[in-house]
Amino acid sequence: LCVDALGHMLDSGHFSRTGGAEEIGTGERLQDWSPKTYGEIWAFYRAAMERLVDIATNNDPQASRAQNYLSSHVRGLISQVPFEHVKAMIERVGAHYGFWLEAIQGLNGWLFFDRRKAPKDVANTVRTLFDQLMPTDPVTLVELYTHGWQMDFHNPDVDYDREEKGGHDWEYSIKKSIELADVIANDPALIDKILDVLVSSDANSVFGFARRLAELSTEPVKLFVTALAKAETSSSSPNRQFFVGLIAGTDQRDPEQARKCIQTALRSPKLKADAISMIGSGKLQPGDLRLVVSLLKSGDVQPSQCSVLSYGRGLDHLQDIEIMPLLDELERHGAEGLWTILDIISMYVHGGKTPSKLIVKKLKSVILTPALFEKISRHTMDGYHLEQTVSLLEKHGEIDKRFASLLVKQLLSVCTRKNSDVFHELDGPIKSVFKAMIQTRPAELWVELSQVLVTNGSLEQFYLERLIDHDHDDHLAAGILHSLPKSTYLDWVRKKPSERASIVMDWLPIAKKSDTGGLSWHPDLEAYVAELAHNQMCWGNCRLACVLAAGGDR
């Protein structure tokens, strides 16, 4: 707790406070501390820095935590206290730990983002320390460039300018690491050393380096096997991105060699869980998809994991018949597999690609399968894929009368599901589909809807009302079914007015607002009331009864 408090003392970004625990109680209100001079501000920061440095450079259980707080505040502190204090902190902690990667990142961040607004002498002093701390060993440099994300390390000779029209080189660190791969690949000792550093590291942008290293290797399979052996003996988790990069680089040289690397990875207890990432790291071939199918059958891969194979246009180069074995197998894996099919196909046809007959047949099969609505796989994305699939089929003229009727039945089935999460995730997209079908297939929509509107199941009725309710909070406005041809539902009501008249009231517009804000009965409502006012049996619905009574008074 004390270390956390000291760490928060180093915060120098924008923050505000409007109150706290001291506001509670009967005692005299505490007064916030407000520094009166820069010296007081510096003393405040120095007090936290000195205590954290003492903890970080001793055999304290909280040493690592203290060092992390200091690391994450290097950039901010340079702008808050005289630089000699920051320099002393970095040198003292660096002397204890050796290479302090995060401190160099902090200096680099200040040079890129803050240098242009700082006094020139301060900028020069920071740059001098940065140059002194920058390693010269190729392996250590790779560790520095790949440690953070690609935008965490910048060209120290460039100042950030948001008005820069040409843009900044946000891939500077990746490019530098790739340059170093050319040096390391020719030296077996350096290769061995870099494998020790990276195979089980938490490096976040190591893919580019690993890919280039494999591209340059004369024996990429041996390189992969050696890297995996080192990872197997480590107590830490393997760096998946590193191994994916090795496979991708090997695939550039020789796809067959890359498949050997994949087979090796699948036999490894540490990499087997990342099978899909390994398989998808190279240019996918039909044989790769057959391998995925076998892993699905054995249970070593979950259906939802297969979606990533289509990301980045990973399946675009394959014919529809070549991806069908994967889609067919996914269809056997319940709701999770079905939603994954929609996800994969949405990427496969992304960009306006016309779906083939095989793809259309698969889409139709999937969205009509009852198991689709047993559960949600990826929450908001599932509803999006459902809506987009129906839109795609309609766009290409693949929804005929029969399919439209079956589709409405399927969509209405969400109202009967015991798993309420399914309804709450899909009600918006289904409502959007219904609104579109009102324009394109009103007759088929109404035939199926009208049968459900008179059901007695309270939960089913509740969910159905949600689907056809207003799109907004204006409860005087029309529901979505008001856009149906009036004759469609009026003829239906006239056959059994005592049972059906009140149902239509749920989507009729009640009132309209004038330019001055006044309300008046909506003409459609007045016409409906005029026809039904004489039938006392229609007054069972409270909403309708109130309107009928008001209309009668007039």
C-alpha cells in the first residue's frame, strides 16, 4: 500500500479532485495541500523518487513494484523536476539492475513528444543521457526495439508534430529490429543468444524480427526446433508472436518447411494451445484447413478459434470449395460453430465480393438451423453477422417467398429461448431485419408474425412486444409494424375484432406534435378508432379503451 501511495505521488498528468473521505464526519474539514513554489513541487516529487529508489535498489519484496513505478514515470518527471534528479535516479537504479530498458523507453518518449517545447539545454542533456544508455549489442538492441508495442519507441531524431501532413514513421522500432535480424542471422552465437532472450519473453512487437530471422536462416526448421526446445525448458510461457513469426518467415522461403514447423508446434505441450495461430501464420493451403478440421474433431481446437483464419483476408486466395470442409465441420459443432461460419464468410466476401452458390447455400443452412440461437458466441458481433448475412442474401436476390417465411419463423424463435442472453443480444439486429422485410417481404413477414401475436405465452409475448416496439423513447410514435400495408393488418383485425383490435394498438401512432409543441390525435389512430368505437368488445385493452373514451367525449 505504501509503495502504491508513493507511485501515485509521481503522477504528473492531468487530474482533479472534487472531494474525498474527509468530507464525511463532524470534525473540522481537512485542507488540501497546495504548493506555493516550484521548490515545494520538486520536493514533493523528490520525496517519492528517493523512497522508491531506496526500495528498488535493496532486497525488498516490493523492489520490482517500486522499479515499475519509477519506469512508468520517467517521461513525466523530466517535465516536472530539474533533470539532474531524474538522471541521478536512472543512474542509481541502472547501476543496480544493469540494462534498464523501460527507463530508455521513457527518455525516448520525452524526446519524441516533449522535446520541441522544452529549453534547448534540457533537450540536449536528455538526448546525451539517452545516447549513453543506448546499448550497442545487437541482441540487447533487439530486446529494446521489440519489448513494447510498435508505437512505444520512436526515432530519437524526430519530434512529434500533430500537424505533420506527411505523417510519422510509427513502425520505426519494427524496422530497426528487422535491420538487426540481418546482422544476427549470420552469427550462430548471436542466434543462440537472441533465442534465449525472446522465446519466453513478453516482447510485444517481435513478429517482424522473427519472420525476418527465419527468412534469412539457411535451416529454418532447425531454427524453429531449437527455439522450441529452449521454450520447453523455460518456466515461463512461450512468446506466441515469436513462433508465429518464425513460421511466417519459413513459409516465405519454403511452404513445405513451414508445415514441418507447424507439425512440430502441434506436438509441443506449450504451443499446442496456439495451434490456429501457428497454422494461420503462413499462406493457408487446403491441406492446412484439413489439419484444422482434424483438430476440431479431436477437440484440440475450439470452433471460435477458427475465425482468425479469415482475418486479414487470410482465406481470399482459396476457392469456395476449398474452404467448405472447414465450414462443414464447424456446422457440426453447435451454436459456436454456426456463429463462427457467419464470421468467416463475412470476411471471405468482405469488400463487395459476390457470394458463390456454395457460399449462399451454406449461409442459408446456417441461419435456419435452430441450434444457432441456443447460445451467443461473440455477443455483439453475432448480431451484426446475422443482420449482415440477411442483408447479403437480399442484396443478391437469394431470399424467395419460402425462405423468407422460414427466416421469420427462425428469427421469432428467439422469443421462446430459455437463455435470455440470446434475446437481449439479438433483439436489435432482428428488429432491423424485420424493418427491412417490411419493405421487401411484408406478406411473408405478416403471415408468420400474425400467428405469434395471438399466442398466450406470457414470456413469449413479452419478448415479441420488444421486437415490434418503438425504435425510441417516444411512446406516442408508431411501432415498426405500422409501416406494413394497412390493409394487411386491418383485414386481419376485422375477422376477429374482439381478440385482435387491441393488438394493433401496440404499434399505431397515438399523437402527432405540431410546430408549436401541441399534441393532437394521429389521423391513423382516429380512423382506427372510428371503425371500432361501436364494438364494445374491443375495449378490453387499456390503451385502446382510453383512446376510445377520449374520442367518444369529442
